[in-house]
Amino acid sequence: MLSLTIGPLALPLQPLLLAAGLAVALLLLRRLAPREARERLANQLWWALAIGLLAARLVYLLRHGDAYAASPWAMLDVRDGGWLPVAGIVAGLALLLLRAPRQPALRRPLLLAAGAGLLGWLLADALALDRRTEAQALPALALVALQQAPGGAAAAPAAAAGSAAAAPAVAAGSAATQTLPALLDGRPQVINLWASWCGPCRAEMPMLAAAQQRERGVRFLFVNQGETAATVQAWLARERLPLQDVWLDPTSALGPALGSRALPTTIFVDAQGRRVAAHVGALNEAALRVRLQELGAR
């Protein structure tokens, strides 16, 4: 599960799980701590969370500094999923231990509440399977290849040279249907779920189009959710995007099958066809470079 749908909204799951863990810690602290000390102890929890998030981000950036060197402003874009949770946990707990009151009547409820919140977050994250997509097979849902519009930018998917598993070339006027497993061709894959009405999808598309042209060792699949071929072709032609491997999912079934109704959602698949990572929301170029490095495609 990658996102949570609430009415018309589809929200990334990870921030919600973190907020739930904090809520557990604050509620338990309210029950265990003396009334006169609750606000002071709650502030320490908030400070531990803030320092933990800062440490998780900084250590991640240090670890992947080369990917962010070309676009340093991307370091401020915390929506890219660039966090190292272990560093954040260590920093947050260290701050709590250093600043916790010496009196057992105050120290004990603070540490118990923090531990319960942390444990709740970790358990919820494990149950949601957000970061554990290894060994999950791609769903065998049928996708329809987008035909190349006359003079347009959307190209029909072409088979990789020498690969028996690649999708066959699409003849003009035909309608090729393939499943995701059938599109595996021995390369890692980046599967982008998008729609032309989606603002974040439109914002990231030029970057993904450029990456498709540049990264020949990885296959980019652009799977449109719920729109007609005419709508997709018209939008790609208007934006002059030279995309290849554009596919239609007319019933928008792929997102729920992958665990996310949010757009855009990007799935990263290794050369063996296993989902190894996912990102809900718009990607920046630095985050994409990190993911490709992890896939071994760079």
C-alpha cells in the first residue's frame, strides 16, 4: 500500500503513518505524565521529531550528494522521499535521552510514550508494505499501446534489440495489448502512472521524457490512467514530448493493483521484474538519479 484514499483525495501513506506514531506518543504521554508537566514533555517529543527528520534528510543528502550536485535546490524538496530513517531514529532518541528530565516520574512517561510512538510507526510501516516491495510480481493487467499520432510525439513501443520478451512493434492502425510482465525485456523499468489533467504529472513529465532519451539502460513505461487515446495524443503533441512506450490503462486498474490511487505514482522495477521501490507524487531529477543508481541502471 502506497497511498490512502479519503474521498477525492489520495494521500501518500508514509507521512500519515509518521503522524499516527506521533499521535500515539502524545496520547500516551497525556495519560502517563503529571498534568503540570505534560506541555513541557510534549514539546520535547516535537523537538525530537524535528531533529530526527532533519538528521534523516541531511544524512540521506550526504550519502547521495553526487545525485544532487547538478540541482542543489532539490535538496530543499522534501517531497522527493529522500530520508534515511535509521539516522532520524538515532538522532531523535539521542536528543530525548539527553534532554529528558532526571526525575523518574517525568523521565519514565516521556521515554515510554516515545518508545510506543516509534514502535507503532515501525509496525504500521511494516504492515503497509510501503518500503518492502521486493519480490512482488507485477500485476498481469492488460494495457493498450498508444498509437503514434500523425506528426505527433507519442511513439509506439518498440522491441528491444535481441530481446524475446520485449513487446512487438505496433503497426499503424493496430491496437496492441500487453501485460506488464510481458513487457519485461531484461532491463530495469520505471513505470510512471499519470494523466494529462494531473498538475504534478505535467510538471515532472519533461524531466522523465529527457531521462528516457538519456538512460538507455532502463526502460521507461508511461501508463496513462483512464483517458482516451485521442486525449493523450493531443496532449503529448501540444507539449511536444518525444515519449516512447506510452500505454493506456482505460479502467485505471493499475494504480489500485500497485497499491496507489494517487497520481503521479512511479514504480521502480529491477531487471528480474521485481518491484523494489515506489514514489507517490512528483519526482525531481535528483531523486530519479538516486533511484536509478539503486536499480544499478547508472
